[in-house]
Amino acid sequence: MKRGLRIGLLLLVIILLISGGLFLIKQKKKELGQATPYGEQPRPVTVVTAKKGDLHIEKAYLAVVEPFEEARISARVTAEVKQVLVDEGDRVKAGSVLAKLDAEEIEHRIASAEAGIEQARADVRANRAAVEALETSSAFWQAEKERDRTLADKGAISPVQAEKTAEKAADIKGKLAAARQKSRAIQKQIEARQQQKAELVSRRSYYTLTSPFSGRVSERMTDAGDMAAPGRNLLVIQNQDRLKISFDVPQKDLPEVNKGKKVTFSAGGHTRKTPISVMYPALDKAKMMRAEAWPEPAAAAGLMSGAYVPVTVSIKKLENVILVPESALIAGPEAKGHVFAVIKDRLTAKPVEMLGRTGNRIAVKGIDAGTRVVENTYLGWAVLSSGQKVAVVQ
């Protein structure tokens, strides 16, 4: 009896569980039957209206503000620094003495050259007296040679005596030629030593370091007692009375960015423009070309040497073109691509050609002004397709 009751209760529980499951399945089917079929639910998107207008095509770069002139002062010789006459922040004029090096060795060499010149000049004076004496003697013996030859021809003296007189005249003439040659040689020595002295005097200027232009000492990297050498910077002089804006232009931009193009920058809270003044003649190792813009001092007011400044270079102006945000374009190869136009709550893929870009705006050809195009899909472009129903979200 008890066993039969337990079996009956178990069967009752099983029946109730099965009934409950069937009821839940029926309810779920009813809910699914009332739901919107998959694929027909509108996809939420944001749109923007294409407009007609003008677009200034620009290239953006990061520039650095630099002093108009900068000189890194180093010695042209190896010598001890004897005196440094300026410090950081000092203003200097063109030609001002900045530092002096130990010039004792070069002074000794100049003195030696001067002594050699004086000795050579004394030798010239002494040899000139010998030349004058030999010229007098040569004239005398030349006359004697002519006289004895005449007398020998008349038989008044022997030919032997006339021959001896001729030999004496020739000997004196040879000594005179040698003396004259010695004078010329000594003169050559004087000229060589004068040239040597001039070179030494010129090199003496290497031991006094001067400023090549008026400006300010921005760095001092030496003190008295240091050893100066070629290639080692001792001081840096900058002319900050005028500044320049320098930036690197990639090789691919060079057909459009060149000398004379307008550069836009901000200084002192104001937007200003100045033309590119210089394009360097060659690319660097990174295939970049250096460009410099030299704003007038008034236009550069507010700029600080060493600061980074965003700049844009004006390339050209596109007039009366269709403008959309760059975020609306699905880019393709060679400036091609497409946008999704919203027509009667349905998407239509429109192929377009990109004409130019500035910031986040692009000019395109292939759609009309007033066309509503998708700007944002929330879930990405991959979920969109032509003919799909969408819901525009503000």
C-alpha cells in the first residue's frame, strides 16, 4: 500500500514537470513569433549632410623655433684656454673677443721668422757692397783687356801679357755674376720668410676667438686651463633678435611643398602666415628635406627659441566642391572609395573620388550636395551593406 502511494506521487511529479516544460516552450514560441525577424531590424547610424563649399588643401607638420643665426665656437688649433671673457647670457657684438688661447709657441715662431728676415736683409746689404766693388773692378779690367789687346796687335806688348789681362777680366766678371746671383738668392729667402711670417701672423688670429655676429652667449662649455682642440665646442652664440621656423618635409610631399608656399602658425595667441624662405638642396638620410620660414620680428612675437610649433602649409584651394567628414569615407586604392548614402531609410553605396583633404574634411566627387551619408555606425562598417534598413540617430 505504501509502496503504491510512493509510486503514484512520483508519477504525479513527473507529469507536473512535463506539463510545466511544455507550457514554457509554448510561451517562448509565442514570444519569438511576435519578435521582429532577424535582418529587418533597423541598424542605428549617425549621418551628416554633404555640403558644397571651398576647401583649402594644407599639409601639417611639427616645426621647431630656432634662432636666425647660431655659431658653435671652437678652436682651429690645439692649445690651452688662457682666458674666457664672456659668460652665458652675455650680449656680444660682431668681432667681440670671447676667449684667448695660449699663443706662446706661435709668438716664438713669428719672432724667429722676423729674425731670419732681418739677417737675410743684412746679408743682402753686405753682398750689395761686394757687388758694387766687383762692378767697379770688372769695368776696370774690361777696359784693361781692351787696351792690352790693342797694344798686342800693334806689337807694343807681348800677346801673353794681353792674354793674362783678359783672364783677369773674365775672373772678375765671373765673381760679379756669382755675387749678383747670391743677392737674388738672398732676396728669394727674404720673400719666403716674409710669406712664412704672414702665414704665422694669420694663424696667430686662431688663438683669439671672436664672435662672428652680434647676439647672445647661450652656452659656455669651457674655462681657463681647459685644452681647446678643433671640433670641440667651447661657446655657442645665438642671434635671437630674429627667429626662424624649421620643419622637415617628406619626399612624397615635395611636389606640393616648395619655396614661397604660405606657412600658417600660431604665436602669442594669434594665427599668422609667412612664406617658406629656404628649401635645403638635398634630402637627409631619412629622405626628408629641411624647410625654413623666416617670419618678420613682429610676426614672430610670442615665439620662443627651442619650442615646437604645429604649422600648416597651404597647397591649393578647391572651389565649389562637395564636402563631407573624412569619417564618412570608406577609402579604397588611388584616392577612390565609397560612402553609404541614406535614401528613404535604406543604405546605398556610392562610389566617390577624393579630391583633397584638410584636417577631418574631404572634398569628393560622385555625390550631390544635400546627400545624407553615414558618418558613424557604432558597430563598424563591416555590418553595413547596400539596401539595409537603418535608423538615423541624432
